[in-house]
Amino acid sequence: MKAHDGMYIDGGWRPSAGTDTIEVVNPADEQVIGVVPAGTAEDVDAAVRAARAAFPGWAATPPAERAARLTALRDALADRRDEIAVTVTAELGAPLGFAQAVHADLPIAVAGSYAVLAASHAFEEKVGNSTVLHEPVGVVGAITPWNYPLHQIVAKVGPALAAGCTVVLKPAEDTPLVAQLFAEAVHEAGLPAGVFNLVTGLGPVAGQALAGHEDVDLVSFTGSTAVGKRIGATAGAAVKRVALELGGKSANVILPSADLARAVKVGVANVFSNSGQTCSAWTRMLVDAARYDEAVELAAEAAAKYVPGDPHDGVSRLGPVVNAKQRDRVRGYIERGAAEGARIVVGGPDVPEGRESGYYVRPTVFADVTPEMTIAQEEIFGPVIVILKYEDEEDALRIANGTVYGLAGAVWSDDEDEAVAFARRLDTGQVDINGGRFNPLAPFGGYKQSGVGRELGAHGLAEYLQTKSLQF
């Protein structure tokens, strides 16, 4: 495993101002696979100063030239596609096939989409007797999570660069190695010094220093709702813009006319991908009372095919969770669900057979779940599905909307108009109809406590722009 022993600041690698380091651990076998610097507030300050100095020149760079640099970045990432996948498998535990298709290919595609948008977006428009300018907001502090480490980097850095902003990135401490690969790709793509900067480190130190830095104009954060609230409060005190993509407890609503077998199978796959570590996963399956028992049986059959295994073998569909803390958190939720009266149909809190080392969790399906139970209200972030019963559509809507979250969801029906009508009433930012494919150009983000702002496509670009009007 290749790793740099410094930070990427002002166009080159430099040592940290401190001496502390962070060990990167393979969650499949608990072995250390890399060491990166634990960045300090001084490192963050140096990176922000470099970004501030580079901002005027990058903001003034013609959009076509910014697009060319983003195209070069996409190509540099594509050249590293296999290395990206192997790295994410090693530091996150994602099965290799999933890492190739999602953790590598998706961010490459998103980087390409922002190259196109940089060249085609209308940064000026006429409104009556006014010319409206859409200008870069300034220096962006990007704080990214471990669950989709490269995708979330590209989903923030891509639109920021397309808009003309400069960036300081603080990646998650569990998955910093792929961020270093990204910095290598940035360097190869020929971006001017200071336009992109990388500081590895711990959230309470480097992350807090970045979010609170007086010369950062916008903080873009993806992670837990609890941390998002703290970042929002810090930014609010400085009247600083934020973009927050936070937690979710998304509902998979299977209406009575739906193809139940398909809806359940796809729903189980949706939750168990990435070991359940997906904020938009449909973790609550809602089924009408008449077909509830059949749905539980189908979910148990589907879940039985997900056997925890070595993510490096190219065959396993379910790897470990990211670290020991996350493993213990998920097992704790499983124990609490059983204690509150939910029925474990598949799985449970015990160590999976043959997986005494590594941070593995049994894929678990709960039945007899009621809406007020903890496992139906709180984000578990592991391979756990809860199945709830509803009496009619109004009851389904009440249950689906009955959490503090509103990030994603799904609706199934053999009548597409019926599904769309139901989806329009859901308090959530994105809804898949009958298994609709993920669209990397569509806006992604949440209602309620699932966040503020949007990522991806033109709506994601707009987060990094501010508006000025000239009257004639």
C-alpha cells in the first residue's frame, strides 16, 4: 500500500506541523495497512492560506479551461481505477466487485459530469434590465465521510472546482489512503498550486479547525446529523454558508399491487450493499398487513444469501463494517431491537461464524417492528432491515414520514401513476420508483434533519456559487 507521509498543500507534499499519526486498519483482518499524519490546526491554516491565495486566479480562469482541468482529473482517476478499488477494499472493507463498480467507477463518472457542466453552465444570465452573475463563493472546506470516501470527495471537490472555488479537503480518518490517490490525480491533472489542498487528521482537531477557520467561506460536510448540527452552529456564528448531507432512515414502501418478490429482493440488496453503510439505504421496509408474513419470509430468503466474507476474494457480497466502534454500535442496536420486542428473523448480535477476526456483523432482518421502536427511528448504519406493517396508504404515509430524517426512499406499485402520487407526498429528498436507477446528474440531499443543500449535477454546482445582479 502506497501512502504519503505528508499533506498536499500549495501544489506539493509537505510534512505535518505535528508529529502524531493515524494508523489505517484493514477492517477484514484488523491489520495496519498504512499510516498518515494527524494534521494540526497549523496544517489547516497553511492549507487555507494556500487556497485563499490561489482563489483569485482560479476564479478568473475561463470556464472552458476549468473544464479542461476537470477532464484531465477524470482521466487521471480513470488511470487509477484498479488501484482505487483495491485501496477502498483494503481500508473500508467493501467487496472488490462493489468497490470497482461504485467506489471507483461512480466518482470517475461524476468528475466527468462536472467537466461538462463547467463548460456548459450559464454563469451569467439576463433578467429584465439586469445581468445576473453566478460567481464562486470562495474557499471551500470539504469534510468527507468514510462510507463512500472517493465518491464524496468528488461530489464536493468537482462542483467546487467547476464553480471556480478553491478547496481544502479533510477526509475521514478511517479512509485517508484513497484521498491521497485523489491528490495524486489532482497533481497529474495540472491544477494550479493551492487550488486543491489535502489535510489528513482527526475530526475534533483538523475538522474543527477547518470548519471554524475565518478564511473558509463555505463548509461542505457529509456525516452524522449530530456532527452536522455542530458544524452548522459553528458556521452560523460566523455567518458562513454550509452544505450538509447527513443521516437517513429511508422507507421502502411496497404498495399492495406491487411485485412483492422483486420489491423485497431489491430492498434487501439495497440495504446490505456496502455492509449497510449507506445513508440513503431503504432500512425500513413497509408492507401492507395482508402480505406482511409473505414479505418477511421473502426477506429472510434473500438475506440468507448474504454471507459475511473476505472482501478481497472477488466473490463475497458482504464485507465487514469499517471499524470496531461501528461493529459494536450495530450489534448494540440489534440487541436493543430484540429487547424492545422486535423479532429477529435472520441474523442477530453474535459474531458471524468463521469471522472471529475483523469487524463483521451478521446481516439481520427484524419483523414485528412498530414505528416507535428505536430500530425504526434511529440510523443504525449497518446490514440491518426492519419490516413494518401498515393498514392502508394513509397509515403507510404516516409511518414513512414519521422520523426526523428525509434523505431517500422507494415506492413500489404496478401502477406507476399511483407510485408517483405516493412519492410526491413523502417528506424526503429522493425517491426511487419501482427500482429506478441511481442518476448521478439528479440532485441528492435531504429534508428535515437529513441535511441542507444538494449534491450532484447542476444543483450541486449551484451550492458553490453566489449571485450578484448588475442593473442597467
